[in-house]
Amino acid sequence: MMGPKIVIEPPGPKAKEVLEKNKEYLVTTTQGVPYVVIKRGRGIFVEDVDGNVYIDFASGIGVLNTGHTPEPVINAIKEQIDKFIHFSLTDFYYEIPLKLAEELFRITPGDHKKKVFYGNSGTEANEAALKVAKYYTNRPYIIAFIGAFHGRTMGSLSLTASKPVHKRRFFPMMPGVVHVPYPNPYRPPFGYEGNDLGKAVVDYIRDFVFEKFVPPDEVAAIFVEPIQGEGGYVVPPRDFFPELRKLTNEYGIILVDDEVQMGMGRTGKWWAIENFGIVPDIITSAKALASGMPLGATIIRAEYDFPESGSHATTFGGNPVSCAAAIATIKMIEERNLLENARKQGEYLHKRLRELQEKYEQYIGDVRGIGLAQAIEIVKDSKTKEYYPELRNKIVEEASKLGLILLGCGKSAIRFIPPLIVEKEHIDVAMEILEKAIAKAIEALK
């Protein structure tokens, strides 16, 4: 097995040059995994411009579920490029997005008839879901959750509520969005201590939101992540989604399941919502859908379709090269049994993180996740649960210096989202590095 190899402690001279030019040339968007300036990637490993090799437990923010440069996907891309690159699905016709639609309908839950709208990203997928829901129901209100991340374009940004920086200086948002608490078992809203936290949150919507200030018959949709991503990889209690589905059915509200970060096998099932036993009305997907090619999909009940063409459209959505990559992605996940691998390796990764929690019980307050969507929450003290973002950030920095790429999430958590091709040996190496990084970070902040 190829392992991390640090030739020059990052950032090396070539990396420094790129980092400086990045500040000079590019609009300020980079949130910063320290020092990693990639040159090439293969499988679960990446090499930087100075020759350092890293093990990747970030997957391009959950995009590279099939790993770096997966051969079946690369071959499908090359084959399609030789045919044609673009023809605009808005105004013309071609077969490959139809073939992808058949595959998506096959793997998405529910036996209802479906249609799909293609965009280029997760935020576009959620924008389409917003417009579909409002048009079909002719209702003005949308409910979303505190801690949610649904994108940064102005409609989806109105649904997002994970960090103030996302909205600073962008007011006014789209009106009519109401945010309610997400049932976080580690940090329960209302100080709730019961065993039915999910039901308590749904009761809050029913008894306070609907009874006091939002007529339920004017709510078009509820947008929800099956596991909150940027909000901290928060896994809701099992009672939450069945209760939420009951509520939306009662009032004719569309339930939109945002699978942009958790879909395409990340949790050991095609869609994370399948872990909770309900069928949503709309599924939005992007990120890992096409193994790194830009593609978003909004999969809806067929009856929700716009009655007249032109109500919504896109130039690049349904790009034939991206569609070819997505079809190859689905095929690769199935042929290589990566859903089962995600379940198996996810259980092992969770176990190893629990072992680290026992060793660093003061600082690792929580270990949570399903499949290969795992996280630890870093705190100053496990009893008070006080956030400790300084230590979280230092751990991520030290890990990158030792050859492990990680990403933070939420206010004080670290996510572990390796490609679905990860093996036990990779996890062992990553955990060895992580333990060293934690020790170095704690020492540095004393």
C-alpha cells in the first residue's frame, strides 16, 4: 500500500508560490486546508507540487466517492469527448441525459413516476427544487433548519443557516424562509433531554410555527439534509424523519431531501435518507454524482413539472460529458460493491475514532456518523461541551503536515470522508497520523 510521504514539510517552495498567486489572482473563496497544493491524484492518494504524498480523507469535499482519477469514469469521459462535448439540453435533444435519468430513477427511493432537472452544482439543484415547489404548490413559505447548508446562490443561501459569514452583507435574502431547530442529539435544542428529540422538533413546527405565525397551508416545502453536512455532520435521531414525513403529508407540504453531500453511497446506501425509512418528494444531488465533473440533479415527482417551457432552464446542465461520467460512476459503485464497502469501512472507522475518543476524552466530545460520513467534535471540556475551534483547526493543520488531508465542519468538528474505495489499511494509517496530529495540536495550544 502506498502511504503518505513527506519530502519537504509543507508548504514547500512550489506550494508557497501557488499559494501566493492564489491570493493575488483569485477571488477570496478558499477556506483553507493548510499547505495542500495538489499536482496529481490516484485512488485515495494525492501528490503535491513539491512531491509530498497525502492520504485523502476529504474527497474534494465529498465529491470523489470513486477516488481520484477512477479509470472507468476517465474512460467514459474520453469516449464522450470524442463524440461531442456540448449541445445545450435546454433547446436541443440527445440521448445520454435520458440514459442517466433511467439510472437515477432506478436507484432513487419510491415507486412513483419521476422526472429530473440537470444543473451544474448542488446550489443549482436546490434552486430548481425551490422553484418547482413554489410553482407547483403556489405557496410562499419555505421551512429549513438551523445549521443547514443548501448552497450560496441567493435562493439557496436563504435556506442556508450554518455560518454567519455566508450571509454577511448579502441582505435581503429571499423572503418567506423560516428556520427551525435541527434535532442534534449531542447539542439538543430547547435543552431537551427526552428520548424522542425528533418528535419534539416536529411538534415545535406544528405547535409553535404553524399555530403562531406561519399558516401550514401556505408552506410550499420543507428542505432538510438527512445528515447535516457543513453544520457539523449531525446525525438526527431515528424518530425524526418518520415524524417529519407525517407532518408534510398532513399539510400537503413537499419534502425536499438535500443529498448533495451525503448521497451517492456516502452512508452505505445510495441516498442517506434510506437509512431513516422514508421516501422524500424531491431529491437534490451533485458533488459525487459525476466523480468530479460538474453536474447537479433535481429528481422530482413527475407531476411537479412546470406546465410551460421556459419557467426554468440552464445552458450547461445535462452536459453530455458530465452525464457520461455519472453513468460510469453509478456502474463503478455497483460493480465494485462500494456501498457495502462504505458500510463495512465506515463501521471500522467509527470504531477507531471511538478508541481515540477514549484516549482524548477531554477534547473529543462526540463521535458520530453513518457509513463513511463520520465526524468528531472537538471541545475544551467534554463535560461542558464548550466549542474549541482553535484546537480543531490546529489538528487539521498538523494532520496535513504529516500527510493526512482533513476538513473541518460546523463550529468545532472534523469530518472524515474518504473515497468509498478506502480500505482498512488506509484507515489505520490515517488514524495513526490523526493521533500524532492531536497530540501535537494540544501541545502547541498549551
